[in-house]
Amino acid sequence: MSTVTIVRVSVLGAVLIASSLTFAAQADADAGDQQYLNLIKAAGLSCGEGPFDCPTGDGDMIAIGHAICKQLSRGNSMLSVEQQIVRQKPGIQPDMVVHLVVASKTAYCSS
């Protein structure tokens, strides 16, 4: 086997490994997204049901869920995140905010 062939095989192997890891990460993300969407739907917060605008559909709610998890992972308490949401969305029912934060934590934040 020539050096060029070995390099091509090595590069192909690396690409296949990277592709499989990316696919696995996407599959996990999709499962988390579906779990999150199911949880918020059960709480009456899915697109068109709750007080959040979803001009591009479920992706908007998913982005909110990820943003909430990001705040929690930075050390913010659930209460402080809930209060921040209430300040940004005046008139939202506190129990809805609690459901939203819990759904985000459950689906996106590792324990």
C-alpha cells in the first residue's frame, strides 16, 4: 500500500468517525428537544398555546429552553431564572414559568 493510499484511508476513517459522532449528538439533541416539547405541551406552553411567540415554530420554544438551561448552568438559581422570565414577559402566570424552567432543566441540563 502506498503512502498516499494510507493517508486517504486514514482521512476517510477520521471523517467517518466524526460523522458518526455528529449523528449521535444530533440524535441526542432531537430526543431532548422532543422531551422538552412534550413537557411544555403538557403544561399548555407549546407554540400557539402559551404566552410565547413562535414565528418560526417549535424552534423558537426550543431556543428558549436552551437559553434557560444555559442560565442555570451558569449558576443562576431556578428562582432567579423564573423571575427574569416574568420581567421579560409581564402578565405570564408564575406556574407557567415554573413549568417552563423545569421542562428546560429536565430536557437540556444534565444533572
